[in-house]
Amino acid sequence: MSNHSLLEVDQLRVRFGGEVDAVRSVSFTLEAGDSLAIVGESGSGKSTLALCLLGLIQPPEASGRVRLAGQEMLGQSAAVLRSRRWSTAALALQGSPFNPVVRVGDQVAEPLRDRRGASRSEARRRAGELAAEVALDPALLDRYPHQLSGGERRRASLAMTLALDPALVILDEPTAGLDPASRAELVERIRALTEQRGFALIVISHDLPDAARLAARTIVFYAGTAIEDGVTARVMLEPAHPYSWALINAFPVMSTVKDLRPIRGVPPDPRAVPSGCAFHPRCTRADDRCTELRPELAESRGRLVACHFGGLKDLLVATNVAKTFRGAGHDVHALCGVSLAVHEGESVGVIGPSGSGKSTLARILAGHLAPDSGRVLLGDTALPTSWRGGTAKQLRRRIQLVMQDPIDALSPRLTVEQLVREPLDVGRDGEPDERGRVVADMLERVGLPSSGSFLSARPHELSGGQLQRVALARALVMRPKVLVADEPTAMLDASEQARLLVILRERQVEMGLGLVLVSHDMALVRKMVDRIVVLDGGEIVEEGSSEQVSLRPASITARRLVEAAPALIATSVRVHPTAPIDEWSSR
Amino acid sequence: MGAYVGTILCLIVINFLVPRLMPGDPIDALVAQSSETFMFGDDSRASLEAYYGIDRPLPQQFGHYLVQLGRGDLGRSIATNAPVRDELARRLPWTLLLIGTSLVLATAVGLLAGVHSGWRRGRTMDRILLVALLAVREFPPFLLGSLLLVVFAVKLDWLPLFGGETPFSSSYSFFERIVDVGQHLLLPALVLTVGLAAGTFLLMRAGMVSELGADHLLLGRAKGLRERTLKYRYAARNALLPVVSLTALQLGFVVTGDVLIERVFAYPGLGGLIFDSIRARDYPTIQGAFLLVAISVVSFNALADVLYRRLDPRTAA
């Protein structure tokens, strides 16, 4: 009874009705006293997994192995199952269901009466004690379930799980539907209980903060399988799987200052789970391997990730980039050893005062300027100093630059259609007649007319906002993986700026673009990016998440930029280097 | 409570009007040429009409009826001239016995079979019960009654052919009388029971089946409770609720069945009386019998409501 784990799940599969794949091969183990969060979108098979752990789903639907305290739970006799349920592992079901016609207290103590043969008065006494443990008013035990509020039901449900003092408590969405205050209170209560009683905890939730507070380890579930498994802090703060990253990015937390980003596409239908990696239709970097071969969980960046690429990798990496412009009389050290990395779908803001080297960095990152020393890697390939040759051309189309002033950037002699089409013609991309459609499509995507006289208009006939969107279309038409935008909205009014940024964000989600946004406007950058790099005098003086840099800047440069950021009323944005971030609203 | 009183008041009006809307009238029936009391002549007819008060305008008749009713007087039968109240009182116990026995039996059988069938849905026992009860139910009751009579009373001669008790059985001992009444009751009660039990069975079974998928049952399983606890305390207890309402509603239909069955078995209850009085257009008797039925059905429903509220804490105020 001692050398096995509390819970061993091995290649568990659940298929309902021969066609609905609810759980697709899940394996993990849990030791006594451990805490584990299982997170994922609704319908990802989390709740089904919970039922399997108590043997509530049996063959032929379920296959594989579930060993609870050394006892196989699949294909087991009813008597053995009964002997393990609730006493070894107890489960609080999603939505805290109760028998509607039986008093709550009787249900809390029911396992004692039914399983342990406790007397009525003994059961009542225990129910009272359990209620006290979960901070539930014992008077409520005499009520019927419908007379309890959602929070009270959750507590009663929790008290019920403790009735037989189980070694493992499984909570399915313990806080769903609760208001924030009672949610926080309940989470704290659960934490305290795990410490006092020392039971192992599995918490199933789509609420990431709750999961993060309750469990030391997190498994991310997608389409019925685990796609990432590791220490909670690591999984939540530096998610490796593209899905985990997208899920965590889609989740609003108090400290989020940037706009929320939905995950592109829709969750898979369990009746028709995509082949290979189930996430591939929504992943921006999937290749043939992903559509054919199912990835297994494998060690990557200090956790397990089920991804053929070992999770998100850096797309654009600049290492120790330096650039000096030699002028007559004195040299300008524009960049002195700057390192920067952007991964797939990520936005990085480069911010700094004028003359800090932002634009130089942008041009070097985009490959338009060769650094004096250091190197820039795109994927696994170093950016060449010359753009001649086939490889260079392939690389070039993967990285595009949008400049500050579209009037400078776009030839005044070409029409809109020619401007957007030119990169395709130069790159001999697709059939010539197909290019027209690609151009029209891209113009629509940036919110411009795609037919008629607009196509033959020339730059001087267009507004600044339209022109910048033409420039964006020209950059995106090559389907790049990285877009470097250098002050793209500097020449635009607020409304046009908002429009351009919204378009940029949409295209980013859709195409999985890595984005480097160069600007001196902190208010704008923090809404757009995941990470901010502060540049001053050609060096990086601060780097961190957008909320951290914008709300609690550490460097003088960053503080100045925050103070200089646009505010309608001069005092509306204060800088609290030490204030807790909760004081700040996200907008 | 007000709703029940209102219902009964409406029923009094309908009870009064409907018999009078039927073609023919009681005097026609009374003076039918084939009857022994055949009399001829408009004079005698007019005097009979005047005697029973049916020559007066309807509103006046209705007013008179209400006043009578207020005194607790149901009037005299036009066909037999006996006080309607006495006739009802004489026949009511028989019907109560028949309907009561059938309803109790049907509910018990339907519930037990339904619980069992639903809990083990799709198993052999479930299929047998389902087919058997449905088949019996679809069988016309009067045909079933006649069939049973032919087999058990005529061919085998195990059971009496008609009536509620053996004539002139007053000399029997108390115990013998009980056996005698029981023997007379058996077949009609059986026919009525099978018709009723099927409805209860189907509803209880459907309730059990839907309870099988209920989250609280899943919770009960997770708690490792005994099968018996799950079956009765979780599933059956919740599936029972709609059956209570159904049983109360069924009482109305039982009366219809009762009329037919009592005819087939020549049972001395209200059913036979209703049948005869309708044939004779015997307004006072029809009114009296239907009023009794209406009040019974309404009070039974009121009782069911009370019971339901006790069974389901969610409906308690």
C-alpha cells in the first residue's frame, strides 16, 4: 500500500456513443498531498476526466487505466468502486447538484449514514462540524438545496466532499458563477482546508487565477488531452504551448492593460477532432507534421509540452546588436549591444525617447540595415546582409516593415493596386491573375475599398490614414511572420490611429504575426503589446510585461515616458513604483 | 381554495345546462310507448311536466335548483320518484370501493413496475413490463371485462357473474360477506386497474429514466451510496412528483371507465346510475350524480396539491 502513487492515470480515453471523443489519451500521476489544476476551455473534456477518476465512467466508454490508491477503477466491480468512492477520492461536481427533495444537512452527512452506518444524531453532529469547517452557517443544513444561494451550495458541496475524510478531493469548477468577493473567500477557504487536512487536490477550472492560487501544478487541456503540464507559475507566466499562450492571453486579469485577444478559430468538435495535433487548425505555425502526427508530451523549457516544435519558439532574435553611424567629426552610437526576442504571435513594444535608437533597431530587425556587430536570427536563419539570392528573398517575405510616414514610403507614381501588388510581382508569388484577387482581399482586410476607382487612385489622392493602411496591406500581402512597425500612427489623427491599430491587432491574431511596435507613446504601446522594451541611448534600460513597465516603471526613462503619455486630465495617470497593481483599473 | 370553489360553481351551471341540451326530455322517456307506465295524451304530459317543474323557463328552473341545493336537497328522480340523495348514498359506497381499490392497486403496481423498469431500462424485465402493460391498456375495457366474465364466471364458474354482492346475503356472517363482496369486486377492479396502472407505470418509468441522467444521481454514485438508496431516495423520490399530479387527474377518467365497467358487471355503483339516468334524461339524478363526481374530482385534486407540496419542498411557500 505504500509504493504506488495516490492516483495514476495511464492512457485514459473516453469515447461516447462510438463517435464523441471526450478524453483522448491522458496520462499523469498525482502523489498524496499534491495539488493539480486542470484548465482549458469548456468542452475540453475536463469534467469527463474527473468522472473517470472515481470510476463513474466505465468500459466500453472508458479505456486505459485509472489507479486510485493502487486500485484499478476501470472495469471494477460495483462493490470495489463503492468502497473507494468518497472515502479515497471525493468529487464536487460542477454546479453543485443536490437531491432537491432532501435537506442539505442530510445530504452532507449521507455518506456517514449510508456507508459508515452512523446514527442520525451522530451524522447530524458531523454535518454541523463539516459546515463549520467550510464556514457555512450550520442553520442552513436544515434547509432544502433550492433555499441556498450559489455560494452556500458551493460550500455545502465542499463540506460534503470532506465527510469521509478523503485522500483526494476533486473540485469541478468550484467557483464558477460566484461573485468575485465570495469567489476569493471560497478559494482561500479551500486553500486553508488543503493545508489543515493535507488532502491532495485536483481543481478543474476555466478560471485561471483560481487554478493558479489553488494548485502548484497545472495541466492545460485541449480537445480531451493534456497539451502542457508543469509547475503552475511556469505554465501561467511563460506558457509554452501556443494554445496555453493564447488561452492565458485571452484571459483578463486586473493587471492586464493591453486589449484582450481572442483565440482564433473555434474549439474543436469532439465528434470530429482534427487529425495530428488537435490545435493545428487554430495554430498559426502548424505545418504538415502537425496535421498528420499527434504530438506527445515531451520535456521543453522546464515543463511537458505536446507540440512538435516543443512549444512556442522565438521567431526573431536579435543578439548584441550594435550600430554606429560615422559622421564628420563625431560618431553616433545609435545602438550599443541590444538583444531582443519576439515569438510567434507575440507583440513587443520598443519604446524610448527621440534619439534612443528605436528606428535604427527597427530597420536592423527588419533587415533593412546591417548591424556593425551582433546578429539577427529569423527562425533559425541569420538575416543576411544582402537581399540577393533565393534564400534571402524567402527570408525577406517573412519579415516586413511599416514606416512612420507612408508618403515617404510609397511611390507617388504608382496606383493603390500597383503599390499593394508590387511585392507579389517582385517575388513572383502565385499566378499573375491570382495576384489581383490577393490584392483585393488584403485591401478589404485593412478596411479599404477593393474595387473601382480606388484601385487606380494615387497616393496624393488618399488621406494619411488610408495611405498608412495601403502601406500595411503592402506589408501583409506577402504573408510575413514578423511585422516591424515604426511609429505607424505618428501621422494619424486619433480616430485613424485607433482604426489602424484595431486592424493591425485583428490581422495579428489571424496570421499569428510577431509584431515589433516602435513608438514613444506609452499609452498606445501598452494597449497593443505583451512586452515592452525601453530603449535609451542605444541601450535597453528596462524590459518587462506591458503592465509592469507601464504601471510600475523601474527606470527613469520609462517613468518619464509614462508621465509624458497622453492624458486628458494632467493628473489622471500617476506613477506608483511600489503601489500594488490592483489599484489600477485596466482601462 | 377560491379556485376550487369557483370550479365547483362553474360545474354546477354546466351540470344544470348540459342534460337539458340533450335531445329528448324525461317525460318522453317516462311515457315511452314501450314502457309499462305508458300513458297517452297531451294533458297528462303537461301535468307531468308541471309536476316536475320542467315546463317553467330555464332561469326559473335554475333558481329553484340553486335554492334546493342550498338546502342540501338534490330533488327527486323523475324516473323512479325516489329522492336523488338517497339513491346516491346507496350507490356511492360501491363505487368508492371499486374506484378506490382500483386506484390504490393501479398506483401501487404502476409505481413499483415503473421504478423497476426505469431503473433497469432496456433489460428483459423492463421490456416485458412495457409490452404487457401497453398491450393490456390498449385492450378495450368492456371487451376485457366481457372476456374475463366469460372465462372466470361462465366457463370456470369461479367468480360471480354480476352485482356487488350475492342477493339476500344478509344472513351471511360478517366474514362471509367480506369474501362475497371481494369476489364480486375482483374482476371489475382488475379491469379498471390495468387501464389505470399503465399510465402510472409509463410516467413513473419515464421519470426514472430521466432521473438516471440527473446530476444529483451522479453525485449519489460518486458518494458510493448503496444501490437501494440511489434507486429510491434519489431516483424514485424525484420521479414520483409528476405521478402524484397524474393520479389526481386520472380520477376524472376513472369515472368514465367506471360507467362502462359497472354496466358490464352490473355493479350496483354510481356508474350504472349515471348510465340509466342519462338514458332516461332524468335531470335531477344526472345533476346530482355529476355534482358528486365533480366535487370528488376537485377535492381529490386539492388533496394531490397538498400532497405534492409536502413531497416537493420547492413548491412549498
